[in-house]
Amino acid sequence: MEFRIEPTPLSKRRSRRILAATGAIVVAVAIVIGVLASGDARPIATVASATATPASPAARSPSAPPLPSASAVARTGPAPRVVCHDVSAKRCTAISQAALKVADDPALPWPTRIDVWDSLLCGSTFDCPPDRLTGRQVAGSAIVLGETVGVWVNVVEPAGGTDSATFDAWVIRSGPVG
């Protein structure tokens, strides 16, 4: 059995409606995916700043994993495990210290793990505000995990930064992890 359907040209009015409807569907799907991917549907209203400087190379043995210093935060507790994803140990330590400092909140459980990357977590201009990026370069990002709560942090440094550069870190979102 064979069916033959002859192509029918669409009027300009009908093709505009089809195009508009398709565009609306694409935008709606993108919004839903963005909300689901963020894991936190609340608007990000709080932006915290902190500075941290890298630890001196003499403070660590070359074979020891990088750990944030307890003096980097207001609260103290056991040093969280730091996992570096393609980041040098020295840089990883500095990023994790900056992230731990801004993620320090008495209402949250003490962090048990910090994952560090060499790129920013940018899903929108709320995550990476242009005024925070102007004149700065990417240091990296971190996810500070404590029990069932995660805090996502971006970290930048002055353009042309050095090993003693001051890092600027801010929380981009927080919420349950599972």
C-alpha cells in the first residue's frame, strides 16, 4: 500500500504562527530544563564575598592532599576532603579555602568534602555577574558538600594574577544534594 501526499505551500500568515508556536515551545522547554538542572528553583538573591590567599608552599608536603586551613573560616571542624579536578594542588588549596570561607554558615552542616574545578559554574548572569568578572580572570569553582547540603561557589582573581593574588568568591546557589 502506498500513499502519495502532495506538498502544499503554507501561507505567510500560517507559517508565522507555526514559527511563533515552535519558538514558544523551545523557550518553555529551555526554562524547564534550566530549573531542573539547577537543582534549586529559588531565585538567587544572596551573593556573599570573601577573600582568601593561597597557603604557602612550605605549609604542605608535596605528597599530602591539599586541605583548607581551619583559620580560613569562622567555625572550626575536621578538615574536609578536597578533590581536585584537573587543578594543581597549590591552586586547588587556594580555591577550596576561598570557597570554604564564603560557604561557612552556622545554619549548614560542617563540610565533609570540597570538589574543585578550574572553570566557573555559569548558567546565567546571576551565577556569573558581569561586574564580578570585569577585570578578573577565572580561578575556578567549588562545590562544598556537607551531609545532604551542597553550596556551589565561583572564584575569580585579578587579571594577570600571581600566586599571592587575592581571590574573590561568591555563592551562586545552595541546596540539597542526593
